[in-house]
Amino acid sequence: MSDFLLPDLGEGLTEATIVAWHVKVGDEVTRNQALAEVETAKALVELPSPRAGRITALHAEEGQTLDVGSPLVGIAEVESAPEPGAGGNAADEPAGGSAADGSADGPAVDGAVTSGSETEEPAAVPVGVGASVDGSYEATASAEPAARPQRQQVLVGYGPVLPGTGRPRRRPRAFATTPYERPSRQAGEGPTPRAMPPVRRRARDLGVDLRSVHGSGPGGRILRADVEARAQGLPGSVTRASGSHTIPVTGLRKQTAQAMSASAFTAPHASVHVTIDVTDTLELLGRGSRESGRTSFLASVCRAILPAAARTPAANARYDAEAGQIEMFDQVRLGIAVATDRGLLVATLPEIDADGHQGPSGPALTAAIAETAQKARDGALTPAEVTGSTLTVTNVGVFGVDGGTPILNPGQSTILAIGALRRQPWEHRGEIALRTVVTLTLSFDHRVLDGAEASAFLMDIAETLADPATLLVR
């Protein structure tokens, strides 16, 4: 028997939170069978079993956070696995007596036939080696084969690399027929509700059984508001109208807190902002929706950024403090800030085929933004999809505010905030008219850009958005 340790999940992650167990003590598992779903600071992933065997211990509870390298589960070989709670003696013997004393026929174990004192066993079969991200899983077989076959390393939560593609096959997730419940782990036990650790903690504080709560989040996930609404309807329930309570900072929120603190106190932030009239552009977008497909205003902002960054290269760069130099990125990889029930993350937009020299079309970019944002809310982004951006856009206008001063995403030199679209009196062609205006705010690393460069970059974007003749919409 040996313990399977929480593996290194890559990207510098040092811990993970157990969201849901897929096994229980006493279960027999096969190699690569999903043991648990865990939340890292980057995504939700399923941990596969490194080998076949019987589960002898679960070393953490749902909602508990473990450091990389901590024991996760105990797994014993089926031939020698003790029953849960047994001492490994009488419980391991066949019902008819021990094969060693020849008093009765013993059962077949992995093809070995025992009859009296004679035993025929098949050739030793090595226990498989499960590979983690860094290939750190250990083999527990007592005998090595004559020639170990070359095994393909498999990323946690993924299958082997598909032939001819160089990309892994993602392990599909299994959900129950109702969107907010997971399958029962054992007979007679209710489904495990989908909720993140802070929400589970809040439910315990309020005495709410999560199985009685209907989740309103993406995919039926239970949110904090769902728990508090349920608590209001419980007889004798107590909600904290005064005083205080604590929420553990784990997973994505912990990673965001650390990243924002590091960015705010290492990069000298500065910001510039401008308010522009986008009435004509919005009218053009409306006509484009009827003629050739919908283009969102956010997609239009992203399209305006691409040529502006080419004209101000420092806007697409980072300051390397260790080397004392500025790294200029050759390609703009846009990141979109997405608010999820797990916290805020920056999702990298996929590369989209350019339409001539104008970059991706408006409808194609609109669809890519919507799909990426939904994957972020569902916790389905891969680590590469949350670490590859070089310039970030955050649309705070969706929350009804006119603007804000965003903090830089670590490793970037600029971030653009889009405020709410407002219909208000505005000077137009020498007269006052009702026009739709928006405020754009650019935060920048003053070690990389000075005020003139940052202002030029922002005004380049603003002039493109204000003049529909320069915004080619397809």
C-alpha cells in the first residue's frame, strides 16, 4: 500500500482545493480513473489514478486545500489490499481457509489458481506508471519487466496526445441528468451539489444543506446568493445582520490577490482616460448585424487595439526587472477580464484567422469572446488559456459604471478599461445633441511607457472607435 501525493499541476501552482471526490474508501479503481475534481488557481481539473488498486484512505475532505506533495489517497494493490479498517490478517484470507495451509481451495487472484498445495500463477504483470505533469509518479510493482515500454506522459485531467495533432485529448466530464448535481458516489447517498469551497463554508455557517439549494450559477453551480436566499426561508435560521464572518481565500481568489498585490507594488502605475462619442459607430454596428452578422462593441474595441499596438509597440511589452530590460512581444495576444463565481480571471482569446490586413472579422471576434468568457465561467479553461495574453481589456461598463482605474495584469505593460455606454447631451457639429458616449481608461507601466506614448496609444484607439469610416465591420 502506498499514498498517491497531490501532483505538481504546472504553471507554478503550489496548492489545490478538493471540490468533489469521485471515489470512496474500499472502491477498486483502474489506472487513469478519475479520483477527484480539484480547483487550482487556474482551472478545475480531474486527477486520474496513477495505477489500479483499492482505495484505502482519503486524506482530505471536500473543500479542503492541500499543498502539492501532500498525501491525497491511499492505494493498495488489489492482491494485497486490506479491507477498510481491517488489520490485514484474517480479513485477507479466503473464506475456506488459507491457501498456505492447503486446507481448502483458494480463490483465483489475477488469474492465479490455487488448489490445495499447488499453485499456478501467471507471469508477473507490472503495475502501470501514471505520469503527472512532470512525470513524478512512482511505480509500485515488485517486479520490473525485462524491457519497460516507452510510455507517453499524460497531463493531469487529459488523455494521451492525439496522433498527428500534438494536442492532448481532454478527459470528458461526467454530469448527472440535472445540471446542478453530480452523480451519487455510493448507493443510498444523495448527489453532491456543485459549489465552491467559500460557498460550502457559508452554507455550514448558516446551517443550510446544499442538497436543498437550487444553483443559479453557470451549469447549475450554487452561488453564495443561493445559499443566503435559502437560509432566509429556513425556520430558526440565523443570518448575520451584524457582526462579521470569515471567508477562506483559496484557489483563484488567492491567486488573484497575490498577483494584484505583486503588480500594484512592483509596477509604477499611471493612467490616462478619454471620453468619446461613439453614436455613429454603434449605428454602423447595428446595420452590420442585419447584413453580415453581429459585431459587439467589445469586439470593436479589440479590433481597434490591434493596429494601435502596432503603431505603439511599447503598449504590447513587459518590464523584466531581473534582467533590467524591456521585452517587446512580436504578437498581440488579447486577454479579456472575466468575472466568475470563483473570482476574476483573464482569459486569453484564441488566435483567429486574419481577414486580409484588417485582422479578424467583427463577427468572428465577437463569437470568440463569447465562447472564451463562457469557458472561463464554467471553469473549463486550460492553463495555457489563462497565461498567454500580452495585453488585457476589461469591460467594467457591464456593471453600470462609467469607468475605473484597473491594475495591470502581471507581466504586461497596459490594460484598457471600457466604461458604460451613456446617452447624454454632447457637442456635435457645433450644437448640443443627445449622443452615446463612452469613457476609456488606460493604465500603464511607467517603466515601459511614458505619458506621451500611453496617450498616443489611447487616442489611436479612441479615434478609430469614434470614426466608423476607419472601423471596417464585416
